[in-house]
Amino acid sequence: MSPENPLLVRAISLGGDKRKITEFYDEWAKAYDHDMTDTIGYVGHVVTAEALAPLVSGDAEILDAGCGTGLVAVELKNRNAALRIDGIDLTQGMLDEAAKTGAYRQLVPGDLTATLPFPDNSYDGIVSAGVYTNGHVGPEGIEELVRIAKPGAPIVLTVRDTAWEADGFDVHIRDLETAGRIRVREIRHSPYHANEDIFCHLCTLEAV
């Protein structure tokens, strides 16, 4: 396996510092798609769209949480053009790039480690790719996704392997299920950065 891309090494070493994360992704926004998909072989947007698309239908309202430049929304729209997709992201530079895709109903700034600006039971489905990783958003962030999902709505997210046990995602998801807040439909090992043999846990959950 080749050494991990220096951009990713920098990304996962940000330690959750909001200022550093915002500056880093604002700086990276315009080159992000090329660097991630072409150089790194990122496929998180593809595997999450493939998992979510069969679980929602018609003009379902979907939240892309941590939408970045819009890679996930484009994949979802390619599978179901009628979906109404909202995006939220911490970084304005990323939101500006996402707007160029034309895939979103609305795009709003927001912090996935804080209370999200949406009412309870807002969405028919939620997707979050590339967010739950080292130095970014911890497992507690999943609780807000559960809050704003309608009962029975699928929540599909990736958790990088290096964060799964180290940051307590495995325990937190199990605790949410034990508490009756979610059902776990499936958790499976999935490619994540294909060119670097980095994997993730692809989690398909259901709000209760």
C-alpha cells in the first residue's frame, strides 16, 4: 500500500478544531473533487448513494449532512432526479462549489457537532459521507441526524475504519440501538479511498 496522501494526513490531524477545519476546506474546495476522486480514489459518495437510493422513492426530502462540494447529491440525482436534496456544511467554500452542481434545493451553513437548524422529523432520508473520520465529527453527531429524520427514515453514513473503534462509533451506534432510537439495517466494510486501500464502515441505520 502506498503512503497516504499528504492532504488526507493533514485533514485527519486537524483535531476537531473548527477554525483549522474551515480554513483547510476553504483552501481545498476548488481542487477537492479532482484530488479526492481522481488522485485518492475516494468512493464514499458512490457507496452511500448506492445504499440510500433504493430506500427512498419519488420526491423524497433528503439531507446531505456535510455535503462538501456536492459529490453525493450528484450521485443521488443520477439515480433519482426527483429527489429534493438539502445540503449543510461547515465551510462556505465547499457550499459555493456544491451550488454549482445544481443538485440541491437549498444549501445552508451548519456545524454537525452542534444543534442543526432543522425541526424534529424533517427528512425522509439522510446521507453523510466523508464526515465521520479522525479529527472531524465524532459519534455524538449522529444523534442530531436521528432527531431530524422522520420515523422509519434511512440514515446512511460512512465511518473511516481508523475512527470506528478508536473514536467509539461502534459503541455509540450500539447504544443508540439499545436505547430504541435507531434500528441498524446493515453495517458493512466498504471501500473508501480505493487508490490507497483505505476502508470504511458503511452504516445503514433507520430512525425510530
